[in-house]
Amino acid sequence: MDDFVGVNPANLEELTKRLHRLHEVLSRNGPLIRQTMQQWGSEVGFAPLTRLTEAAMDDARDMRARTARARDLANQKGWDPATLRPQGEWVLTGLPPRYLDLDWAATGQSGTQAVQDVQALNDVLDAASDGSEKARPGVAQPSQSARLTQLAQRITEHLGDKDYLATFWAEGGAAALRAASTLYEGTGGSLPSADSVNLLQALGASLAAASRMRTGTGKDSGPVLSAQTRAAITKNSDPWSTGMLFKYGPDGKSWDHRLLAEVTRSMLDARAAGKTQVGPADRALPVHSGDQQALADFDPVVAVLDRAAENGVAARHVLGDQASGLKYAKMLVSDDWRTLGYDGYSTDTPRRGPLQVDMSAHPAGFIKAAVSAERGATEDAKESAWSVVNIVQATAEFAKLHPGEVLPHPIRQSLIHTADRYLPDLAASVNSYGNEARLLSDQPDAPWLAYVKPSVLKPFLKQALHDPKDLGSFQGELEARISASVAATIQSPTEDYLAQMSGLNGLVAQVEKDSTFGDAQRRDQQAQRLKTFLSVVSGGYGALSFSNAFGKGTISQIFVAMAQPPINDSISTDSAVEALKIGEDDFRETLLHVKIPVIQGLVAAGAIKLSPDTSWYKNGAIIPNVDLTNWYNAHERAVYGGRTLQEWVRDAEHSMEVQR
């Protein structure tokens, strides 16, 4: 069958408009039609309505491509697209209509439409570059603003079209990667303009969609983005322009994690080499610009870091890599995440001052994401554990190279987050050796653990717990995790988690001893320690209830429980301070008696079996009363999990005592 048909550009344009209107009507009224019919109890299926709406968009998109091709053919012949007569010729009424031969099937294909949009992209970028707009004879040209908006709309309409995306990025990847720099408005304007943002958002969304798609099936399956295109993205000589596609693109979970990891490494390398200015190289914002906020808002590195952090897996690819993770951890665990600015007196050399903007929240978020995989034996859990190893080493390296310097607060908070999530790992590291991630055992469900040398663990804790309240909070959490430590020791008899926690308490005590807190700061530290302990132990003991206490998967559950106790913020600081007044000697003789968390841990591990009518245990929580005291006195010599109840309490008291 011959696919060439006679067409008139003006008629095709009118048909395109009508199809767009049809799609708008269906999109606007479809949900209302569905809702109304359902309210009437209609049993009619509405799947055809959805398909009709999608078909109207596809037809409108195809017809627009055919219209553009018909206009190009008319211009090539020197004809007016509206009349299909030679330009400037008088058109007499009554003459028969004229038509162009158009390959109907080919011009409706996604690949053809992608080629047209690549040409349109090059046209708008050329116009932005030289400040002119290419005029076609006899064709009314829309404004640059309208062309940017229309192109953005067309690109967005193809986010689910594999053929379009493959062709667009193969043919137009180079143009897309220079879009931000070409459309750069410079100082004094919005950076970039609102119209440019629309296009950058569309390009970012298109790249994100293409990064996750694959073509073909089985052995013939392959990524939509070719290796050459991916290399062009990660090795672009204009990091800022590339970074803006990620800044204006969708959330990190919409991107392929492998591409995000590659781009993150590339950006960090470029930053280390001093090649990540804001704006194109020849028109970049000066580092001492009065608009330091713009330097922070449009920094290409933090834009990519944010997307990788949102993705999570990408962050773990970067910091969890055994070969290069430490290198990038050192770049992130640093005090140079700020704009350079100046101090108000001199612009000759970069100085810290009020004009600088702190950007450390971005690497801090990335660090948190890198250590936040679910605990277990998966590859993701392995990379998360290696991320911890590399982050601890990088922190120790920072402390060694910059004695007396303190990391920015957001980064220190990310280090505390790391310590909280991997608390049992750090406890086991106190008397361990080597910096590595390894499986706990050869059991199928054994989780990946992060082990670090004590020589790097201590400077890591000193940086993380620099603030007295942070130190007090961490100490309180250590004490409150007695329940989990008891349960973990029973679940995995080859490991004495209670003893390991005692060793970590001792290391934290050394950090406290080395601190230079004043009297007021010491009081804040102690108040925060007791407040945190109260919050945890009164916030619900059910966090350690395992559905199958000795079954498969329990070991990983233990590590989650030990690392993430429930915090109850309803306990006020006033209560904590009041508890502090009781005095250290009375600490374990009051509400905070160590017997309670020990018993809770034994119950959670299934070592202690309680009858349903136990008055002091309701809904997974221990309620201290006289019956509890009587029960303890009657069972203190009973053996649970290989030790008597009295021995468990004594060991737990020792674990707490090490820190006092």
C-alpha cells in the first residue's frame, strides 16, 4: 500500500487543533463523567473512556508532526504553506486546491517527531545564543517565549514513548546538555528565566524517563539511553548545564539509580577540580558576588546530591563502593560546603563571613541516605554497611587533617544518624579489627555489618557528639537500648551484645572525658541524657516484639530494634531535669530501674513466657507495680537464655555503670 497522501498544511493544522480540543474535553470531563455514572450505580466499564482520551492525545501529537512536515515541504518548494502557491503570487479565486505528497505513516512515527523536536531545540538555542530568531519565508514566527513553551509541552507529551526518547537523546542529547548555559540570563535576572525553566523541567523529566526505560525483551533488551549518551552526560565539559537538568528534573526516585550515581561521582570530581561554577564558564557568577544565595541555589553539585539522596540507592552506590567510596566520603565529610563569599572588608581572598551561605545540609542529606538501607543480606544492605565504614574513616581523616576544627552542624547530625542506625555494629567494633563490611554469619538471613577500627571510631564519635546535648542524647539512647541488647544476646548466643554495648559506653565515656564543656553545658548534657532515657523507656516497649522469636529473619530484626528505639517526645525537659535532681545514686532505684528494660528484653526475645492475665504487662508494655516486684523476687534465680535473671540485671547494670 502506498503511504503517500495528498495534504494541505492549513487543513492539517485545523485538524490538529480539533484533536487537541477533543483531548482537553475528554481530560476535563472524563473524571466527572465517571464519578456521575458511578453515583447513579452504573455498571458500565470506563476503560474505553481512558483509552479514548489517550488516543486523542496520540492523534493530536501525530497530526502536529505531520503539519510541521507539510510546512517544511512547502517551504522547500518555495510555496506559501497557506495557499501552496509560489511566494508572492496573486491567488485567484476559483482555482483548484493544491496538495503536497506526504508520507503519512512515517511522519506519524515517534522517531520522526523526536527529530523535529531536536531541530526545534537547536533553533531556540541558536536564537538564544545569537539573540536572533530564524525567520522562514511566508511563515509567521511565534515569539521565543512561545517557542520555548510549545517545545516543552511537546517533549513532556512523550515521557512514556520509548521510540521518541531513544531518538531524541541520541540525536539531541548534546543540545539538551548545553541548554541551561545557552539560555543563561546572567546576573540581574532570574537565573534562568521562567520560560527557560519550563524547557529545563521538560528536558529533565525526559532524561529521567529515558534513564529508567529499556527496549526489547530478553537477551535483546537494552537501555534506551545508549552508552555514548550516558558518557556524554557524565563527562560533559559543562557540569553546570548538566546539573540544571537534575535541579529542574523530577524527584530522585524518578531517575535510574545507576545514572544518578555516575553523575554524582562526576560532579564531585568536577567540584574537587574547581570546575563547578554557577553559569557558563565565560559568564559565571563571581564567587564573591553579593548574591551568595544565588550561588547556593544554582550550585550544580548540590542539585545532583539532592536527587541522589532522594533516590537512596544511588547514594549507596557512591559511598558504598569498596574501591572509590572512601574517596567520595572524604569529599562530603568536610567543612567547605559553603559559598566562598567575603567578610565585608576584603574581596581579595575567600574568607568566611556573613555573606556566605551554608550548603552543608545537602551533603548531610546524602550521607543519611547512604546509610539508610533496610538491614539484611541484600546487595543494598551491603552497600549501606560499606557506606558506614567509609563515612567513619572519612570523619577520622578530617579530624586528623584539621585538629580543633568542627564539622558543620548538619553533617554532624548525619553522623549521629549513622551511629544510631548502626549502633550494634559500632559496639562490636570496639574490640574488633579492620575497616570492612561483612556478614554476621553464614546463615542465609545474616545481615551485613559495618566494622571499623577503634582508632577511627573514637574521632568519629568526637565529631558527631561535639554538642553537649547531642552527647547526652546519645548516652541516654545507649542506656535505653538495654532491652534490645538483652534480646539480641539471646537470639544470637555467639555474640554478647550486652557486653559489646558496655564497651561502646566506655568509648563514649572517653569522649565525654576529653570534652571541654563548661558547668552549664555539663548540666545540659546530663539533663538531655535522662530526658532521652525517659522518652525511650516510657515510649512503649513493643518495638521488640518478634512474630517468630527464633525464626528466619529475626537477626536482621534485632539489628533494626537495637538501632531504632521508639522516642516519645511527650516527656518534657522539665521532667528530665526533675529526674536529674533525684541524683545518680537513686537513678536505678526509681522509675528507671534497670530491671524493667532487662525483663522487657527477655519477654521480647521469647525467653520469658507470661500469662495473659499478668497485671504488670499490658499491650506490649511493662507497667511497674507491686506484682512486678513480687514476680522478680520469685524469679531472680530462674535461668532465661542461659543466664539467671539476676545475672542479666547485673550485666546490664555494669553496662550502664561503665558510662557513669
